[in-house]
Amino acid sequence: MADARVKKLASILVKHSLKVKKNEKVLVVATSELAKPLVLEVYKEVLGAGGHPSLSVGFEETVNIFYALANNSQIKHFPEVKLFEAEHVDCVVNIRATANKKALTTVEPAKVGARSKVVRPISEVIVNKKRWVLCNFPTHALAQEAEMSLEEYENFLYGATNIDWTKIYAKEKKLQKRLDKASVVRIVGIETDITIGIKGRKAVPCYGIRNMPDGEVYVSPLENSAEGHIYYSDPQIYQGREVLGIRLKFSAGQVVEASAEKNEEFLVSMLDTDEGARYLGELGIGVNYGIKQFSKDILFDEKIGGTVHLAVGRSYESAGGKNLSTIHWDMIKDLRKKGAIYLDGKQIQKNGRFTI
């Protein structure tokens, strides 16, 4: 018998996040067979809603096999079938069930970047034109990365997902209205003082429609506006790589200096992926105070109440963003100690707690 919490999460994904309607085509993607319990429950929920589910379940090992054996022609090959699939579904459930968080550690970053450029049109169709939701399914690898037992991680995950998202939305609306009226955001903290222009951009409240768990309000910055510097004391994870002690300096919106205490070469490689990779695509403010600790997973960590995240790379058209890039790397800044957020010079948050 399936865990009742799995059933509830599946119901939230289909009924709340995607609001699947009769005759809609729903693609259920899972990174590995470990997600089977949630995949099956989502499959049932889609059928119950009158939709037409289809499955795309992968084997995590194939990614390493591909990068180890694929020649240049295969790296550059465009998968037309995947594009056709993306264009002809109505919505997508993307379930991550990682068996090995370090699987891509030894893969050459340039190969990953090159392949990402090739398949970017597919991700752009899904991200910008389809309804989609991303979530995790508990695995030993995710629990280990978060420094929890599997049972602790299950409680952590379902405690953050299986909640009343309409109440979260009501709280986020207040912050959204403040951001919509503002022209400049200033973020200060340990080794951090950065200003970002947002005039004319509309903030987006996130309450379980795209991410699960959720709990943030984000806005796409004006592309040439970022000025100042920022230090990330917590590990920043991208493509399975952990980068520590990132320091970035911005001028006219662009990262002009970048360093890291660990994996600096990877950081710079990602920033050099394409022209848009050194510009900000997103400013997000975490408001989920139910998530109290870092788990080295952006899906959770960027929602922590008292944090902000600045994403280098691709922005979201839905938020008025115009920056184009293959990458979208959310980097999280903890403001719960010696941090503050200002809108047009007025403080709205101090040490992780809102003052408005």
C-alpha cells in the first residue's frame, strides 16, 4: 500500500499545481526508477482528472554513459522527438529521484555546457509555454546530501509540500505588491552590498504551481542594473557540483569578477557558457519559514524564509525578463544573520524577518 503522504502529494501536483483538465495530455518525467511510487500515484490522479498521462522514466546511469562515450557529433545531435513531445503535451510533472548526487562530478563541464546549448529549445518550450511542476521523491542520496536519515528526509519533504498552499499565497501577495511599486532593491549582509533595478517588472508569488515545495516571491531584474558585490557563505550546487565561498562583483548588470574557495574553475566555466550567463535572470525572496535548514538542494533551500537567491543566466518571460542563457543557476544568500533588504531605501526585512 502506498504511503498516504505520497498519495496526498500526487493529488496536490495534479489538482493544485497543474489543475489538469479533461482530455489534457500530461507528461510525467522521472529521473530514475526510484520515483516509481509517486509516478504511479500521479498517473492515477491524471486518469482520475480525465487526462491522458504518458511516462518518461530514465535511468540515472545513462547520463554518465552518454558523456563518457558520445562523440562530438552525438553531443551536437538535436533530439527532434523530444521537441515534438514538448510541443504536443499540455503540462509536465518532473520528478527528481536522485540515486547519486555526485554522478556528474567528473564529467567535463564544457561537454555539459555544449549539450545544454543543443537541447535548450526543448527546455524553453516547456519552461515558457507549458504548465509544469518540479518536485523531489525521497531517496537515500537526497537524504544523505541533506545530512538526514531517509525517515527524517521524508518528514522534511512532506512537511514542506503537503500543506495549504492557498494560505501561503495570501501571505505572498503583500510582498508582491511592495515589489511591484519599487524601483530598486538593495541587499546587504556579510561581505555583501548590491543594488538591483526592478522598475516596471512584475513580481511573481510562488505557491506550489511550478515548484513543490514552494514559498518565494521572485522578479526578473533589469538586465543592466546590478551594481555591487555579494558573498555566498553556504554551498552552491549546480549540475551536481558543489562550489564554496562564491564572491561575485557586478557592474552594469554583469559579473565582472568571480572567485570561489572551492571549484572556482567550474564557476567561471559556467559564467562563460554564453553571453547571458554573467547577467542576473532572477531575484527571489524566500518566505517559507517551515524550511529552516539548508539541504544542499535548491528546490528547498531557495524557499527558506530569511534568504534571497540571485540567479545568473536565463530569466523568465512571465516576469518580464529578457536575458537569454543556457544556464539558470540560483545562488542563495542567507540574511538571517546581519542581513537586510531595502526597497527604494526603506527597510522591509532585517535579519531574515520582515518589518512590513
